[in-house]
Amino acid sequence: MIRDAVAANWEREVAFLKALIQIPSDNPPGNCAPHAEATAIALERLGFTVEQHPVPEPFVRQHGMKSVTNLIVRKTFGTGEGPVIALNAHGDVVPPGNGWTTDPYGAEERNGAVYGRGAAVSKSDFATYAFALLALDRSFKRLNGGVELHLTYDEETGGFVGPQWLLAHGLSKATYAISAGFSYAITTAHNGALHLEVVVRGRQAHAAMPSSGVDALEAATPILAAIYAERRRLLERVSTERGIGSPQITVGLISGGINTNVVPDRIAFRIDRRLIPEEQGEAVEAELIQLIEAATPDMEGVEVECRRIMLAEPLRPLPGVERLVEAVQGPARTVLGLEIEATGVPLYTDARHYSAAGIPTILYGAGPRSILEARAHSTDEHLQLSDLRAATEIVALALEDLLSA
């Protein structure tokens, strides 16, 4: 009956996803409340009661966004005394950029796929989870417990005003959580990330007399060299979690200088340091700052400042994750005819907030075998509709298993 229910609602599900893609929710700039309001209306048309939870503007702006309204849908089965499963997906997306062969907000259907920003990451799982919950109503089994849809809007900036905010305010009673993912693997672990800004200050001077100033770029050069040496050293450290690999470090942004004929007085750069699950964020931060300080040359007048931009801890498997894995693997054998495996990914996601709150968490949803295949965060992002349908069936059947009395 579950699969029949998904089939009966299939055209509505595709239309629902297309409508979400057609409403921009780029982050930055992060003005996402209008998308949430439209999504709430669409969910209410499906028969759901939708809670809207606006996040106070000062907190939103503190995290580099303009407006966020998180949505919760709750459904109770039986007496409600069984487990409660939270399904979390994010509606904010990276800006589309240039080079698309289709309108990034057009939701064009082509060769069995729908194209548009957010089609794969992760407006698709707004549809997966909502229509899986609709299908669950058709189950003949005795179900006991609850399902919560957590539709949030700040994954691209760390999840601090989305899932973390919902959990910190006691708005969820989740026993388990499933976060947005792809259809052909179950993610049980992922990397974290530290974003650190380094500012090197010197003193400007005429380029004809550089010794009369303090060259901030000259001082920054050995620091940058030490960071790239660290990149090579980190390859020797490998996670025991399948699919994770080694820690990574990248200087992703750099700025400074006044003019071509002026000794630069200030150089700023931002570091992205990816953490494997075995690492702890604050320890990695202290280690990196120590490396920067040790590499700073002994030049009179040079000052170096390190400032944390963001720290996202890795997703580490908790006891109870095995139950979620089993609940998804069984239906996947039926629907996909495949054995899908539990693995890790070298990204960071909102799932870590649930794990940090003590909630066993996996990532599973609609999408291909890899982010590259989906062209997520790239041009022509798309989702095969067959993957959406399969994921909807699998999630609904997994929920049925988890809630069976």
C-alpha cells in the first residue's frame, strides 16, 4: 500500500518539487523567509498542519543571513508513545552562478530529470519527506510514535539558525533523525569544517622605499607556505570511517594591498580546514593557530590576528544508528534491487546538529550516487525523477518499519 500511495501522488510530488525550485532561496544573500512561507502554503494544500518558527532577525544577521523561518510538520501515529523520527532537509541553496544551459529557477524537465538550483540539494528532500509521510497514512500496519518534518533554511551557512536553533529551543522530541542525502548510500559519518580568518598587518610605504614600511605580504608568505606544507602532512592522517579519507586544508579567499606602488599594509585570508570524525574542532583550531604563530616571521611591526568564522563538528555515529541503517537497507533491496551500504562523506551537513544533541542520525534521501553526478553547487544541477520516486518509497517504508508496534 505504501508504494501504491506514492504512485497515486506522483504527479503532485513532481509539481511540488518544481514549485519549490521556481522560488529563489539563494544563500547568500539568505533572504529565505519568502520561500518558507510559500512552502508552508504548499504543505497545507497537501493537508498538513504547518508550524512556522521565525528566527529573530539579530540572530539571523549574526550568521550572515537576512531572514529565516523554519517549518515543522508533526504527525502522530497510535498513542504516540513509540519513537519519533525527525526528517530534516534544507531549502536554502547556493547562488546559481553562470554557465547554465537552462533557467536555474525554471524547473525544466528533460530526459527524465528536473533541472534547477536546489533540485538535488536539497529541495528534492522537501518532496521526498513530505510525500513519504503522506504515503505512510496508507499503511495497514499498527504504527506507534511520530514523524516530524524539519524544513530549515541555513545549511549553506552552518545550520546554526536552522536545526541547531530548533533543537536548542526544545521544538523537537525526536528519537531518531534522517537528514537530506542521496538514494544509493546511507551516510553515517561526515567531516567537519573550521573556517579561520587570518589578518596580517604591517605598515604602508612608498614602493620606491619599501624598507620605510612593513610589508604585510612578505610576512604572510611564510605563513601561507606553512599552511600548504600542512596540507601535505595531513595526508598521512586517515580516518577509519569508510569514505572519509584525510583532513584537508585550503586557503579559499585572500585580499589585501592598497595599490601597485604601495607596500601592502594588510593581508587577509580565510582558511577552510576539514576535520575527520576522529578530530575535535577546538583542538584542531588551537593546533592551526599555533602553526600560524610559529610560521610568522620575526619582523618588527608585524601583527597577526586569527579569528574563527565557523566551526562545524563532524558527524560521528551514535549508538542506535544501526537501527536506522537496517530500516533503510531493507526497503532499498525491494525498491532498487540493490544492497546500499553505510558510508561516510567528506562534506559537512546539518545532520551533525542532531547527533550533537544525542539523536542517532543518518543521511538518506533523493539523489544519484555522487554530488558530482548531481552537479550540486555547480551548473545544471538536476535530479533524476526515478531517484526521487525510489527515495520516497524507501523513506516511507523505513518509517513504517521504525514505527511498527
